[in-house]
Amino acid sequence: MSDLTEYRPNLPAMADAADTAQAARPGNLDAILTRIEEAVEEETAAIRTDIRFDIKASNARKSRYLYELTRATKGLVDSDFPGELKVGVERLRDKLAANERAILAHLSAVGEVAGLLKDAIQRSEADGTYSASEFGWAR
């Protein structure tokens, strides 16, 4: 019963210490940071230009990359990071700030459109005879 591979043939093998050390190599971290940067840049540009942009898929991809980054940096301390990676993290931080601004602008625009639609619906439903706001019921 000690060999569980017969019960889970499609699952990957458990990671050992050598695999964990391999995942934490600076080259791998640089590749992960590069993928995250590309995903953030793509999302920022798409939010600004593409009305059909799939934000849910983009969030799923960023979550996967964050998971990869978390696993790759598990157990590392600040002194383990080479200077190039620190520069990469700073660059990513700047791109994330630009992404945040684009998302907030998008959400603000969505809120404005929702407000306009709400007002239009209320005006179309009201015939002007009796309205809740005239009697102080609407808040």
C-alpha cells in the first residue's frame, strides 16, 4: 500500500527538494516575471481598446502566473534575489500600477453607463402622474 501511483496514474509525481530548488532558480523567476509582465501589458492595452476583451480569462491567466511565482519564490529570502530580478519586480510593479489605472477608468465608465441606463429606465416607466420620489418613498 506504500506505492500510491496505481491509484492516481494521471497525477504528477510529488515534488522533491531538488525540484523545488530547480523551480527557484533565478532564470525561472525571470521567465515567470516576463510572462506576468506580458499578460498585464496585454490586459492593459485590451481594456483600453477592445470592447470584447475577456477580463475573466485574463484574470484566470494572471492567477495561474501568480501561483507559479508564489511556488517559485517559496522559501526564498530577499537576499536570494539577484539585482536583475529586483529590477524586474520594480518594472512589474509599474506595469501593475498602469493596469490598475486602466481598470479603474473602465469601472468608472461602466458605472456611468449603468447610471445612464437606470435613469433612462426610470424615465420610461414614469408617466409623471405619481412617482415615489414625490411622496418621499424613494431614497
